[in-house]
Amino acid sequence: AQTVTQSQPEMSVQEAETVTLSCTYDTSENNYYLFWYKQPPSRQMILVIRQEAYKQQNATENRFSVNFQKAAKSFSLKISDSQLGDTAMYFCAFMKSQNTGNQFYFGTGTSLTVIP
Amino acid sequence: DAGVIQSPRHEVTEMGQEVTLRCKPISGHNSLFWYRQTMMRGLELLIYFNNNVPIDDSGMPEDRFSAKMPNASFSTLKIQPSEPRDSAVYFCASSQGTVPGPQHFGDGTRLSIL
């Protein structure tokens, strides 16, 4: 079974600074996908960024980027120039495809607070 | 494009009552997932369907919970009888099945059992 571990239950960062959220996973699969979701206080689950395991280049979406280390099974999220609106719970997710549909595994989340 | 639509957004009811949560997945998505989120247990997968067929219901807590997907555009999660410990936010999510891609979540139903 796949497991996803987020070892930082809570983090805080000063506005405009950079913060990195960690995520590790355990799998024997070679082809899979990784995602970061953001859940603000409004409780919506919002897709932030995705990474295909077969791609060596790290994904980037504006101020959000990942450091994907396939051999180490690590998938950290870097938020640059943190903004107050980045305050949220962040979930790391692993996905593998199989003939019965895509299966998803979520970490326990990291609560990020951006301090003004 | 319309996202995943859940109803109701909030539900407050007394213990012992039947509760039905509804979900409309994104058109063209053939996998549907029901999750429960609480402070204590985090995000738990209850059940998921592929092509309207339940694939894994090992997360369904007990017989009081049941889920159906009668067609590709509609699913229900039912709790009967409800108990206070069922209070949580319930999310529905959909994805494109075997085409690799993210899950898209609905806005969730906040359920309070008194």
C-alpha cells in the first residue's frame, strides 16, 4: 500500500518570506502522479500543483514550486513571497493509475499560517 | 465548466434521523470518491466508484453508511440512523478514471448531528 507522510503538522511564515512544506511517500510503483492541494478556511480543496513522476523537471505554478526527488521519494512544496491568502491547510497526495481507476492517497496535512 | 456539485452545503439534524448527501461529478469523469474530514481523523476515504461500480468501500465505517451511484452523473451517501459522532465535513470528488489526472473536489457538506 502507498503511504504519504507530512511530518510538519503546523508551520508559520512571515509575509513575503519563503516557506517549504515537506512530503514523503512510499511506493513500489514507477509511474505515478503527485499533487499538492490547499484547503483554506472556506474548506474548499483547491489543486495547487501537480507533478508527473516520469518528468525530471520540477513543476512550477507562479509562486508555488516543487522539489521532486524521485529516488528519495520526496515531494516538497515551496511557496515564495508568502501572502496572507496562503494561510491554509496543505495536503500532499499520491496517485497511481490502475484498470479500476485512479487511486489517491493523502497525507495528514500541514497547517500553514502566514503572519503579517 | 461546472465543478463537482454537492448538496446540501450544511445539514443539521437530530440523532437517529436519516441523512442523505448528494453529489454530481464533473461531466466525463468516471471515478467518484466520498471522503469524510474531521479534526481528529483528518481526511478519510470512505468509498470510491469507477464507472458507477463501487471499487473499494473498506473505508465505510459501519453498516449505517451506504453509498450508491445509479448513473454517471449522480451519487448519494446515506447515513441511517445518524449519530453525533458522524458529525464531519463530507467531500465528494471526481476524476477521469484511468486517465491520469487530479481529483476535483466539491465544496463539501458540513453535517452536524445533535
